[in-house]
Amino acid sequence: MTLLTTTTHTYSTGYGSAGGQREDLSDVIYDLFPEDTWAVTNLDKEKANATYTEWLGQSLAAPTANAQLEGDDASFDALTAPSRFGSYLQISAKTFIVSDSLESVSKAGRSSELARGAMVKMRELKRDIETRIVQNGISTAGGAGTARTTAGMEAWIGDATASAGGASHVVLATTSASATTPPISSGTPGTAITDGTTTGAFTSTNLNYALQGAWADGGDATTILLTAKQKALLDGFTSVATRMVDVSRTQQASITGAANIYVSDFGVHKVILNRYGRDSVVLCLDPSMWAIRFLREFKSRPLARTGDAEKRQIIAEWALVCRNPLASSKVVACA
């Protein structure tokens, strides 16, 4: 059947052949924001007072037989000074600009473009900070032409002897891996991590060695942070049905990002799926030993006008604090 040439219809581009055809644009913006920022949301928040922030950590001497003679005069051991750790603060920011005309016109899905922009950029900024926290960046002082940076969790968790066959703070996924992370006994992580090129499969043995490494030094690594790739392997561990317990919907509501509980010889551990970590690393964390220290907390502020538009900046100045590096561990060189 042929459409007569004089027929008024809707097919013409724009508004139909009759003109004035209204658009059918939903008044809702369907957001897809992968913003489950476990570290930014859950870690303690503290106040910084300078662009380099410091704190103290104490470790105990190794236990001894400690048998004393009857009636012996006391001798005195040296009191071990606490370790002094620190990190440079990093400035993280997002900016956007909205013309006065756009802010004034009628818009679909929002009444204010400035409000929408602030919401979107705040979420993006939180994701940027989360990524820095859970990855391997080191702490740097910066300079006139270089931004200061704070160290990520990977850089804080080091061991002089990375191992594939025993407990360690740095457990290699395979014996042939050459990945290294220098131990941090004081100061700030300023030496880059070496990943190496050889990788191996993430296994329950690797995970248990890492959990043991943190436990042996007094840590309580209650949180296992890993990406979807390694989570799929963890789900397939031998005897997983007896070692993994599903958390009810009610319980999950109180554990941001949590899906499972892993039970090891060294405690009960929440398994947290994280979008922003590296696939090659599984973190075993004692959350009580981590914090985010702010010199300037998240803030949205207008910038000076230079024309017919509004400028906004979302900014924060912060550092990741590792209260004691010996409380956590990691599995590295995961394929």
C-alpha cells in the first residue's frame, strides 16, 4: 500500500510534516553511577593540620622465655621508641562550567544544571580518591610544577621477604613471581612497587598465607578487598560451601559493598568486591588501622566569573593514613 503524497504524517525529521509535533522526552535521567566507594565510605575520618601529616605506630618485641633468678637485682631493657610514619596530602578536584542560558531554560530531568553538575562531579571525585587509596601509588612531596601525592594501600603493605610458600605480608601468587614491595618501618612509602611480569593463579593457599602474615604481627584482617576477576576465583575455592557463608539482605545493609563472609583459621573476614583495585592484587585489611585525614574536606565552591557562565569546583585535600603497616597483608602477582 502506497502513502499518498499529500498525507500529513509524523515521519519527517524533527516535527513531522504538519509541524508542531511535540517531542516525547522522559523527564527522568537514568543514572549509571558505579560509585560504591568502600574505602572513602568506611574508613575513619581525621583532621590534618599541614600538607605533610604524621602519626606514631608501636610494635612489641618478640616474646622470650623470660625466666628470672630468685632475688636477682633488676636489669633494664631499652624502651623501644614508636615508629613515626607520615604522608603528603594530595589535592583532588573536579571542575565544570554552565552557561547562564542553560541554567535558565527549561530542562528535562533536572531543574538546575548546576545542581546536577555538582552531584555528578562529587561522585566522580569520590571514585578518583577511592582508586588512589586502593592502588599502588607512592607518596611524593611535589613541587612548583608537580602535584603532591599520597600513598595507596598497596604501597603501605610491604615485606622484606615476599613469599609464595609461607606466611608473609606480601604473598606471591607463584614462586617465580618477582613482585616486591619495600617494608615501611617509618616515614612514608616513597619507593615504587615492582610488579614483575610473571603471574600465577590466586588460590586459597595464597589467601591463607596472607591472612596468617597479618595475624602473626597482631593484625586482625577482617576485610578482603578484591576485584571481580579474583572474586570469581575465590568463589570457586575447594570446600567453598563450608568456608563461605551468605550474608542476609538485612546484614548486607550494614556492610557497604559486602556480599560474603570468608572463614579462615585466623578469623572471620568480610569479602568486599571493589571496582577500583588492580586485578593483580588482593588486599587483606585491618580497617581499624586505616583512616583518611583531611586538611580540606569535600567542598563545592564557585569560582570567579569571567563571562556569561557559572564556574564550580569540587575539591578535597587529603591523605591516606596507615596507622600500622604490619596489621594488613596482600596477595600479589595474581593472573
